[in-house]
Amino acid sequence: MPHAEPVAAVPTDAALIAAWQGGDEQAAAQLVRRHARALARFLAGAGAPDADVDDLVQETFIRAFRGVDRFRGQCRFRTWLLTIGGNVLKDAVRRARRAKVVPLADELRATDGDPHERAVAGEAEGRLREGLGRLSRMQREVFLLRAQQGLEYDEIAAALGTSPGAARVHYHHAVKRLKEHLA
Amino acid sequence: MNEPELEQLAQRLGARAAERLDVERTAQAVVTRLREAPRVSVVTRLWMQPAWLKVAATVVLLLGASAVTRGVWYRERLAPAGGEAAAAGLNELSTDQLQRLLEIVDQATDEAAPLSPADASLDDLTAPQLRELLRSLEG
């Protein structure tokens, strides 16, 4: 009778954070491996140019690890990370605007320089990106956290410093405006 | 487009960017950057912001200008205070000391020059001037 291999316990985010705080670099690397793709999707959805996603992901993790003392488990680590990503993206857009005068909405819409890839991605996806670029930052982030990342309103509210009711209202406003844009 | 379709579309958003991301390379890059760049405190980071530097420079300029203005103002205010200082010295004398002073002054030359405290020190005053001054100080 074959013996079942003992399954190594997967460390929780909290355990990895504690290990990183104790100086374990590999714990930080493991957190990056675990959350980088979700963060990349969120950033790209929020309007980050595809060419910049890698840099923005790195910058978000750097900020998160340096400020991890401020994370008190009010929401999941990934949710907290996504909100930091939103701030990193906002700063990047501001820097880009300072370097060249481009309206914010245009900046967010300029998501990919390759027309072929854009065609492949589909017209609807491109139009959704356009619509997201026209929403307020709060509406955009609530929509992405809910629709793209599948988070509950309580979790979204805790991460964005608002109430679950307000998060719900932002989501419905976002959906309404996006439907109008896509109609 | 209804809401579930919109959510489905949103879930596809950024999928290509996520697929293209080299997670292992990103993890190593993050660890390397964390190791190389020293951890900067929140206060230091705030001070590194250009806006804060501008505010700090403005505050320093304002404080410097205010210190210079106050210095000039004090000098101007203290300059004509010689006569007042002499009168203030009399205030510190006791009644007995003042009476003795009067007696001494009575023996000196009696000269009725008009009182001009602005350019007179206690030593320069004549007897009537000192008497007048004492009376005014005694009320």
C-alpha cells in the first residue's frame, strides 16, 4: 500500500510577513510570487500601460514591504497590496503628466502601443478600458476590486477606508457609467 | 451589456499583462532592491519630497527675515532710552536714599534750566531739575 507523501504546509501571508519582518528575504520573494500576477492584472485594468506593468509591480512590492508595519490585518494582504498599487499608479501618472502635458484620461487609456495586440484583445476590452479611464479613481478601484478580483464589499471598504454601503454605491455608479459607455 | 457580462469582461482585463510578467525575475528584482536600498524612514521620505523642500526653504527665509526685522526694531527702540534709564535708576532708591540725594543736590549750584530728560543723565541734572524729577516720580 503506497504511503501518501506528507504535504508541506503552505505558509500563510501573515506568517510570511512575520518572517520578512524578521529579516527573511525569501519570505518576501514568496509573497511576490504569490501576488504578482493579481497585482499586474489590477494595474493593467486600472490603466497602467502594459510596458510599465513590470516596473509598477516591483515598485508596489517595495513600498508594501517597507511599510508593512502599517499593515494590521484590516483586510487581506493582497487587497492591501492592490490599494498600494493604486497609489503607485497614481504617482506614476502624475510624474508622466509633469514630464509631458497629457490629460489624465488619455494617459490611462493609452494602455498598449501595439495595435495588433489591441485588436486581438478585442474591441469590447478596449472600450472597457476607455470607460474605466473616465471613472473617478474610487469608482474605478471599487469596480476592479469587485468585478476583477472578486472581493466582498466589506473587504473593499476596509482596504479603501470607506464603508461597505459607500463601496456598494461606488460600484453601482461605476457599472451604470460603464454600461452607458459600452452601449 | 448586462452586469454579469461586464464582470466577465473585467475579469479578462489585464490578463495578458499578467501572463507576460516574469514572476520569478520580479521576485528576485524586488529582493535585490530591498537589500540594496536602505530603508528610509517616513520623516526622511517626507523631507525628500520636492514640495516639502520648497516649504522648508520658504519657512527658513521667513524666519530669517523676521529675525533681521526684529533686530533692527529693537535697536531703534532701545537707542533713545538713556534718560529713561536714569529715571529708572531713581525708582530703585529707597525714601531715605532719595532724601539724602536731595540734600546733596541742594548744596550744589542752583540753576533753573528747563528740564530736558532726553539728553540728560542723572549726573548732569541740576538741583531744580532733580527735584522736579523726584516730585514727578513720587507722584
